[in-house]
Amino acid sequence: MNSQEIISLYEAVSDITDKMLAAARVGDWDRLVQLEEHCASHVQTLRDGEPPEPLTGGLRERKVQIIHKILADDREIRNLTEPWMAQLSALMQNAGTERKLSSAYRPNF
């Protein structure tokens, strides 16, 4: 991959994280998961294709800016999803506890 292709791919990841953040803000968890899978695919492409020699000059600065934005989006997405994940976990634990109690106290006929 050449330098411009690398930057374009980083920009694509940034665009996806924008959409992921928008989905998280409105609680569209299904869309968030779809976008996350799409983002992971792009990240894997970067891992597989980014040359070992670092970018220089303006391209390096642009890459750093994009990465900072991606990390900021990721932080905000986590802030939005962690309470939902905790709530979901609590619901699942309650359902498991109810099943155990029901099984333990069900009459054996």
C-alpha cells in the first residue's frame, strides 16, 4: 500500500467511528455492531498492508490527527455503551437467578 492509500484507509476508519458514535448516541446497538465489524475489517487491512517504514511530514501529521480522532470517538462510544452493557449484564444475571430459583423450588411430581 502506498502512503495515500494508508491515509485513505485511516480516514475510512474515522468515518466509520463517526457513524458508530452516532449509532451509540441513539442506542442503535444493532447498527453499532454492524459498523464495528466493518471497522475491524478496515483495521485488519491496515495491519496486513501498512508498510513498516513510517510516514513522513504532512502525511504523518495527518495520520496522527486521524488516530487521535478515532481514539476520542472510541472513548465516547465506550462511555455510552458501558452503562448499557452493565444493564444488560444485570438483566442476564437476574434471569439466571430466576431460573436457578425456579429449578430449586419447583415441586418434583
